[in-house]
Amino acid sequence: MRGVTGQLMLLDTASLYFRAYFGVPESVKAPDGTPVNAVRGLLEFIDRLVKDHRPDHLVACMDADWRPQWRVDLIPSYKAHRVAEEREVGPDEEEVPDTLSPQVPVIEAVLDALGIARVGVPRYEADDVIGTFTARATGPVDIVTGDRDLYQLVDDARGVRVLYPLKGVGTLQVTDEAWLREKYGVDGRGYADLALLRGDPSDGLPGVPGIGEKTAAKLLAEFGDVARIMAAVDDPKAKLTPSQRRRLDESRAYVAVAPTVIRVADDVPLPEADTALPRTPRDPVALEELAARWGLGGSLQRLLATLAA
């Protein structure tokens, strides 16, 4: 991580290859008939992102553990509905489409041969890797993700924004604090508190029953943060309706542990990595073999031309 100055782009890689998989037809296949729609789609995404935003540094952040045990210990329902198979040792297996799973090692091999930094850390999600790179960056940061959880990292003062793909990556919603305030009534820091109160069914987070997004935003506008909202529960003069007071009181156990689960870690032990945007492939021979075996064709050639420019 030493020497990262200038524009840093962090890819939430799994989020992007899932989008590529569902956005590119499965009829896109390697010479042996294996689908490579996620591989080629991701290469096209990266090509477009580099072309449009010209980062100085690029990191493909990976899920070494998509459902860390330390989060599950605090909230057992965390991502539970996405478990395909529980394992005694190591991370549980995530439910992934049959024809996507075999493409992931190909994506990893292609990124490595290109020389695009690929970083995953045992016991942590890609979000945590992104959070730590963001915390350590000295220049502006663009986080590319289809996961709204990372809105919590948006920080105008530090030049941290989220590029959220609306359609492919040709149309990106540039999420800064002004956009967050208009949409949710909170800034980046406040987004994690909003998510805590509202809950998130896609991550198995229950939230506080009866408190939806609008009520959560109003409470945060009134009191500032979750800690002050919970302090208000014990203050008979505080502006809470009887049902809000009761529901928050009944949710104390959840509210006590949820911040650790919801907040992105910013202290992950990152390995040393060369994050500079590569101009030429790190391993041209391996890349040529991968291109031939998997039929990566124009998708790879366009990215190579963009990196060389």
C-alpha cells in the first residue's frame, strides 16, 4: 500500500462479475463451449472504467470470506439465506449460479496475468478490504460497486465517492454526500446508522421492527446518530412516539451488536501489493494462453489497448 498517491479506483469485484454474468448472455462461450460471459463482461467493465476515469491505481478487491464468522457470531441471520453449504472449516459456500462458479478462477488468473492488483484477506469481505484501502489512501478514491452498503464510505472532504452501476458501467450513479443527503437525508457516516435502523433483508439484517427508511432518516435528523437515539429512549422528554420508544427499547440487544456487523472494517491487515495501473501485462505468455483457451477475443484486446494508452 506504500506509495499510493493520485487517483485510486477500488473494484468490488464479486459485485461487478455478478452484474456481468447477468448482463452478458450465456451464449458468450469459450472454444470448448464453457460460458465466459462473466469473464468477458468484467473485462469490458474494467475497460470502460479505466477509459472514462483514468485512475492511477486500480485494485480488484475480493471476498476471501463472504460471510465472516465474527459477523455471524453477533447476528446469526447475517447472509444466512445465501448459504449453499455450511462447512466445518473455512467459509461457508455461497449460493452462486452453476455456470458462474467455474468462471471465477478464470477471472482471477486473467487479472493476475494483466498485473491488476487483486487483494483478498482471510476472515474479511471485499467491503472491508475496500474500507481499509480507503482509510489509508492519501488522494481521491472511486469505489465501484453495486452494493449500497459502501455508501457509508462516501466522504466529500477526502474525495471518496461511490460509482454505482445503473446499466452496465456505461451509466454510473456518482454518489457523493449531496446525492446521499437528497436521497436518504444522511451523509456517508450516517448511512451505516440508517442501514442499522432500517435493516437490510438482502444481508439478513433485521433492523428495528416498525422503523423504515423514512422514520430512520427522521430520527437521525432529530438526534444525530444511533447512540443518541438510544439515549433518547431513556429520556421521557425526548421526541419519540410511544411505539418508537417501545420498539427501540425492545431492540437494544440488536442495536448493541449491529454497528460492528454493518460498519465496514478499516483496519484489515492488507498484504503488500503493486496497485499501479499496469501499462503492459505482467505475464504476457500466460495472458496469451488464457485468451486462446477461453476465447477472450476483443474484450481483452480492447482493455489491453486502453491500458497501453
